[in-house]
Amino acid sequence: MSPLSAVLSLAVLPFRRVAAACAALLALGLASCDGLGPVGPEPNQLAAVGGTDTSADPNVALVGTWHRTVLFVDEFGNSRAIETTWRFAGDGSAVRTIVTTNLTLQTSEVEVVQARWRIQEGAIVLEFTDPLSAPIFVDFVIIGDELILGGELFTRIT
């Protein structure tokens, strides 16, 4: 065996160990999953205000303003923020505001959409009014001051 092939065979050994460790971690991760799809609350659970009380009226519990911020770095290395705010009013109207900000370039844009909402069969039914849309059914759970809406976590601000 030449000295070069001896060095190359030693270099391959750590690579094989890393590859085996990565494969083992991947297998462990896949084994812990119960299938494909989002991980979130059980569907059709109306409301759990204060932790476990599902007797609360979800129509009342949902009324208010809910906020969510997601921070990330895009494929160009820019830091970004997406802030989503939902305001559900007691009269069945709703407003969704999305502010998308490029924190690196200090630019942002705002999208505001009006909707009507109601609760039906354990889901929020949203009908966007501008532009007009077909009804959209979205699963939700309220636990204290947190709303899980379509798998996304929001915090009550009012």
C-alpha cells in the first residue's frame, strides 16, 4: 500500500463514522414521527380557555387581537420579519394585517385584508371580503392568551 492510499483510507474512516451517525439520527427522527403533516393541536377542539376548560364560549374567547412574529434569514442573507395580526370583533368582522420587513435593508410592506368570521363544526370559517373569497375552514385552539390558528401560534395583545 502506498503512503498516499494509506492517508486516503484514514481520511475516509472519519467520513464513514460521520455518515453513519447522520444516518442513525435521521432514522431516529423518522421513527419518532407519527406520519407526514403538521404537528399541532387535535382538530375540532373548540376552546380551552385557561388550560383545560372547554366549556367556555369560543365565540367570546376568540374576540380580540392576536399577534405573531416570525424572524428568519432569507436565501440572500437578509434578516427578515413577518408580523401577522388578527383582530376578531364581536360583530363577526375580522381584519388580518401582515407586515413583511427586510430588517437588513430596512424596508417593509403592509397587507390588510377584511373578512367575516364565524365558528362552525369546531373550526373558524373565514370569508375574505376584499377580495371576496369562498369560505375557508381553519382549525383553532385557544389556551389562555394563546391562539393556535391553522397550526400557527398567536399571542393575545388585547
